[in-house]
Amino acid sequence: MAYEFLKKRLKFCNSVIEDARKKLNGFPEGALKAVLVHNKNGDTHQYFCRMSSSEPYGRYMAKDEMAIARQLAQKEYCKRALKAAEKEKALLERFLKGCEERGLVEAYTGMNEGKRILVEPYVLPDEEFARRWQARKYTGGSFGEEDSSCYTKRGDRVRSKSEQIIADRLFDAGIPYRYEFPFEYEGNRHIYTDFTVLNKRTRNVYRWEHFGRMDDPQYRKTFFWKMSLYAQHGYFQGLNMIYTFEDRENPLDTRYLDRLIGTYFL
């Protein structure tokens, strides 16, 4: 969403402002002047350190002073970047204040409940959007007698202990997910994605496949086939697709799992 992108851009501007202000306190005194010199061996630059604006050139800087010259050049850049970032920040703050999504949300939440249930709003509150997304009815994969009897905290039956861990981590974080929501392709053909997960804030939806037997050669063929299938239909790792893996020697790392969830959904 453009709104989320602009908020990220504002956050970036704030980080530039903070970093530039901090660095400006550590640079040497003076300003750098660079002069292009033409000679028969090619063009070169000469550098001068000016201590005041009244000096046309200032003191010539020898080659062994290039470290100081670089600091003075960086100093000028930081000043320019600080000014540009502060200007952009002011523009972004004014724009975001004017188009704050909360206004459209409050146009709906501010209505009497009896009236609210009769309208279809332009923008739903995040929790209401997530509730409706989660409530969609669908038919997942079927279980056989040989399948696992693992159950999640939400009450879903899943096919492995690792899937139970993933589901419970999502549930504990308040992140909506669908287990084995069908992925349809080529007309009426479909497979069941392990998890389909909603980021409530951005409203982006990700498909998540966990491959838990990567030490099995036949199982790995399934992984490559699925990865190719998803890619053919616009699903790519890191964009709208998440893959996690394990084998006997490398079980699912819950610390990595928590970082993954925090990166994509919180």
C-alpha cells in the first residue's frame, strides 16, 4: 500500500537526519574546495581547505592529507543530505496527516452499530478486515489414518509437529492464517499450501510452505516441483512466498521462525 510505503520512507528520512546530525559533530573544521586542473597527463583535482567563506581557495592540501579531504567532502555531503531529508520529512508528514487512513476507518467505526452492520465500508478497521479474511469458508486437504494427529492451539489438525509449532507461533502473535488453503492453477487443478498468512497492517497475503524431510531425495523432487509451480504463477520467495526447511540433522529453528514472523507479519 502506498500509505505504508510513505511511512517507511518517513522512517528512512528520520534515520538519515539522526545519523547525519551525529556525524556532523565529528568532522574537522573547515570546508573543502576542489579545483579541476588540466595538464598534458590528464585532468586531476587539487584540494584546498578553506577556514572561512572569505577565502577564495584556502590552504593547499598535499597528497598525504587526502584522509582529511575525504572527511571534509563527507561533511559537505552530510549537510546537504540533512537539509534534503528534513525537507522531505516535512512534506511527508504534512501529506500523511492529510491522508491519514484512520479518518476513513473512523467514518465507519463512528457510526451507530445498528447502522454499521447495514453498510459496506470503503476501508475496514484492521481487526475487522482480518476477522472477515479469517472467516472465509474453504475445504482443506483430507487426512488419512496414517497421518499425524497433531492439533494446534487453535484446534486445527496438522500433519507434523513442525507445522504445529509454526501454527502456534502465528496464533500466539495474533496473526491470521489458513491451514491448507487450496492453491488453484490451470483451471480446476490445485494443491494445498501449508499456510496462507495475512499481514493485518499491510493486508498483504503470503503463502508459506514448510518442507520437513529435505534429506529424502524423492521428497526434494516435490519441493522443486512446487517451487517451480508457484514461480510460474507469480509467487517468489521473499516477495509473497515463504519457504522453511528441515531434515533429521537440522530441525526447525524456532529462533529463526520467530525472526521470520517478526519480519513479515509484525
